[in-house]
Amino acid sequence: MSKKEEIFFWSPEELRLREKLIELKEEYGCESLKFETEAEGASFEEIRYYMNLALGQVPIIVKIGGPDARNDIRELSKIGVQGLIAPMVESPYGLENFVTALKEMVSLEQYHYLWKGINIETITTYRQIEAIFSSQEILEIQGISIGRSDLSKSMNLSVDSLEVMEITKEITKKAQKVNLIVSVGGGITPNNSLVIVEKINPERINTRNLGFNLKRCHCITKSIKKALEFELALLEHKAKQVKDHYDLLTKRVNTLKMRLEN
């Protein structure tokens, strides 16, 4: 059976999550569902599950474990995610590694349709930003994500500090000059999202799991509030799945113990 012919059955809880995602897409400007194999360590099985959950609604974008995370690239391309983001690209060499790994690990067809991005998340990257944006490989990249949480930590500052805001604004302007789409994330709240939109003016804004196209957001504060509510529901759903699995294993353990006693 081909992928187009596959039939998926969702539980009532999964259907509610899909309804929330559809609402986010149609009314609040959501355009992607995002995960990472890096910090939060989402498994390939989990990502495949979320691909099915989001089927036909929004693309799945995944931040891989590093610029040269070839196993991530290979497995995620098999799953069929629509975009990959490389973290810790702190030099033109790091960007070259990412592009080379992509070209070697995915088919030519996949390479052309994959959304390719890099994460800007340290002060070291900021200091190398001109060299990175001037490299030949930047022509292969569609956009950047500015991770303010890690960026601020690398500077020993708070995520909403003036200096972090100014550096984020500077990176955004330089990226837009070389035709890169900019998404700003990291510690996003309804309140600071409005400040980011007004002072930094990126094309996108992202929470941990959702990306928003600002041209389609009628009210960014409402969009972010809805995003955080969805992420909470997603975490609660995952926690329930983990508990159900734990209960199943515990039942099996107790059954085997009883057999040993007889």
C-alpha cells in the first residue's frame, strides 16, 4: 500500500488535537509543526507518529542533532519530514558540513523539496554571521531560526534583555538582505511576541513546537496563547501515552512474578 493509500485511525483524543491544529492553521497563522532530535530528544518513532497526527494539515520541520547528523538526516528523510534545521552552525565550515551531509544522504528530488534551515543560537555564531551569510552554501538555505534562549545563555543575559533584542534584530536584518526567511523563537510568550514583531520584524515566530507566518496572524498574542495551550495538550497526551505504557509493563512484570511463585 502506498503512502497515499494509507488509512489512519485517530482516537477521540487525537482527533481533538487535530482539531486544535486545524484551528491554529486556519485562524491563527500556524504553518508548521516542529520537533527536534537534539535537546528534547524526540525519537524517530515519535516524529513518525506526529507526522500521521498532522497528516494533510501542516508540514513537519525537525531540528537535527548537529550540522553533520547523518543518521538523523537519513532516518527523517525516510519518514518524510518536510524540513530540516541544523543547530550549532557557528562558521561557514559548519554550514558546508550541513549542506554536504544533506546532498550525500537524501535523493536529489528530496533535496530540492526539503525546507533547509540553520539555527542561530550562540554569540559565537553572531560573531561569524557575516562570513556565514557570505558563503556559497548559504544559497542552499531557505531560512534561519534565531534561538533566543540559547543565545541569551551564551551571553549570560536574560532572554528579553535589550542586548539580546538588539543582536536578534541585527541578525534578522542581515539575513533578510540575503533573502533568508527569519523565524524568531526562544522563551516566546503572548507579551514578548508582540515586542518581537514590532521591534525585530521577522517573517516568522515560533514556539517550541509551532511555527507561525506573521502575515497570516491577525493577533500574534492570541496566536501564541493558542500555541501554548496546544503544546500543553500535546504534552499531556504524551504523558498519558507514557503512563499507559508503564502500566502495561508493570502488569506484565507482576504476571511473570506470579508465575515464578507457582
